[in-house]
Amino acid sequence: MTPEHDIALLRRTIRIAEQARADGNHPFGALLADASGAVLLEAGNQFAARRGPGHAETELAREAVLMFDPEALARTTLYTSVEPCAMCAGTTYWAGIGALVYGVSEKRLSQLTGDDEENLTMDMPCRMVFDAGRRRVEVRGPFPELEAEIVASHEGFWK
């Protein structure tokens, strides 16, 4: 996938995050694309219904394993506006998704959320979670050229 295609799909995750926010959830969005870049699934954060575990990436990975066989999942890429937390990286790994692309880092997210009880970020890069596994997950990110757009989707949301 080209960097331009990655950026286009990451912008789509920002729109998904904005919709999640409009629906009363946290502003996070994710999508799953096949090897050609075609979008297979989309998911927004589900905090209102599922609280802490309702992260967009986890919701998407759970749905993906019900729809696709392991060989197909190994050829997919999960796109997400913000670097996945340890839970979401682990779920991506266990789902068998082959690659992950994210917009801004977890460290940058922690600057946005601060001490908000609804999103106490963990200082654990997703690469660290994937490196602990026995199966390779390709990671691309962050994309500094998208930071302002992603930050804007979080403005005024966190306490």
C-alpha cells in the first residue's frame, strides 16, 4: 500500500471517530481493508454501551474473526486514527490481522486525554505488544501530516 492510500484510509477513520463522538462515544474509529485497499469493515468506539472494552479496534477485530477465515485475515490491514492500546493491539494479534496502520501515537493521545478517568492511557507502544508475539504484524505509523486533523476530532471532548 502506498503512503497516499494509507493516508486516505486513515482520514476515513477520522470520519468514523467523529461519527462515534456524535453518537455519544469516544472519538476513535477503525476500519479493516483487504490487500487491494478495499474497505471490508468499519467500527467506531462503543464506550456508551460497552464502557472501557468498547474500543473501535477491538470491536472491529471481534467482528472480523466471525466473517473471514484466518488466511484472509492475514492479508488484511487494520487502520485506526490513534495507535491501539495494549488491549486493542493484543486483540488485533489474536484475530490474526496481518498489518496495522495508525495516525497518532498513544503518547500523543495521553497528552489529549490527560487524567480523564474514561481513558487512562497506557505507556505501551503497540509495537511492543506485537514484538512479544510469535507472529509478525506489520506496523506503519504515526503519520505526522494527519496529527492536526486527529487532534481536532478530540478537541473539547476530554476532561
